[in-house]
Amino acid sequence: MTSPILEVHPVLLNGRNAIIYGGGGAIGGAIARAFATAGATVHLAGRTAATLEATAAAIRAAGGTAFAAEVDALDEAAVDAHADRVAATAGSIDISVNVIADNDVQGTPMVEMTAGDYLSPVLTNVRSKFLTTRAAARHMIRQGSGVLLFFGGAADRSPLRDYSFGGLLTAFEAVEQLRRQLATELAPHGIRVVTLRTGGVPEAIPASSPARAEVEAMLTAKSLTGRTATLQDVGRVAVFAASDWARTLTGTAINMSCGAMLD
């Protein structure tokens, strides 16, 4: 007998239009594929046409609906224009997710960093999240509904030992405050704002990178389950968070760090 959950899952996002900024990357691609499987039309946005189109083509080959557009999430005019086009042609913007690269510098002690390197992820995260959520929210307000998903979450407050994160954790905290404020202001318009908090997804690091094994070992050692979140995990949780099954969730974070980050 087929599970009722499996019968419902493919249509959790049926008829929804989702914009995924950074949709050509590992995290963005995983979310886009999961959204398409759940019935959404996905609009992939990013700066690299080749990776965007490759992801879109794979989704279409699997029977989903996907479009790709070159958009710099740090360019105010470009973000607004793209959102306006999606809303005009698709009829709505129901979900917006921003998972562009953080542009962070890691491995250098703070006292040895330049101001530019430290502030780089802060400026990138805050500016891009503000621009993309603002662009989508303006259309969601008119609709009276929508979901804004953030990725990253508050920094882990456990001892960081000797690993140097630069300004990345500062960026995460700043974005969480942005998320809280948006959730408060947009709730009366039927718009939910949720953060997906993983603590790190080693699978998103290229297999050829020497840092992947080190990062995976570090995160696995900190987890309570002896594993880390996978790309498939991220996609599935994102589908849930964007669906009506999560309609009671806003102004909060979903912790899928396998216990590595305790609330």
C-alpha cells in the first residue's frame, strides 16, 4: 500500500512559482530539484549561465518546469527587473530562496585579516538577502501570500577552537536579524519567513577539494547522530518549509544540523 505521505509529497508545491538565487550551485540546485519534484515551477537566477542552464535542463529532463536567467543578486536594478518579469509572466512569486556564495575568507585569524576580507561576507549576505527578499516581498504583499527562505542561520555558539571563520558568522547573525524583522513586518500580509539551518553541508564542497574531508570530519564529530545534512536533506526540508504543511512556521529557523548546533 502506498504511503499517504508519498502520495501528497509530489504536489506539496503544485502551482507555486519559486525563485532560487544561486540556483546553479550545489545547494541551490538541490533545492530547485526538490521544488520541481514537489510541483513548483522554478526560476533559477545567478551569475553563471552555464551552470544555471545545466540545472534547468536536468530538471526539465526529469519532467519538471524550470527557467534560467543571469541575475547578479547584488545588483539592485537587475534583481528588481527579474522579479518583475517572473511575476508578470508566471503570475506570481510564491517562494524566494537566496543561496548565493557568501564570498567569505576563512582560515585566517581575525587579527591578521584585512577589513575588506572580514566584511566581505557581511556585505554580500546582507545586501543580497535584502535586495532579493524585498523584490519578492513587494509582489507577495499584493498576492497576500508567500514564503521567504533564508539559508545559514545563527552562528554556533559552542567554542570554535582553532578554526578561523573570518566574518562569516557575523554575516549569519546579521541575516538572522534581517529575517526576524521581515517576519514581523510581513506576517500581516500572509508572508512567512523561515531560515534553514544546517551547520554546514560537506556534500556541497567539490569532492576534489582537500577541505571537504576536513570539514566533514569536523561537523560529523560535533553532531549527535554521527552524520551531517546531505543535499537531499536540504531539498526535502526546503520543500516542507515552503509548503502549507509548515504554515505555522514563521520568524524561526529549522535546525537540520543533526544536533551539531543545539538550540
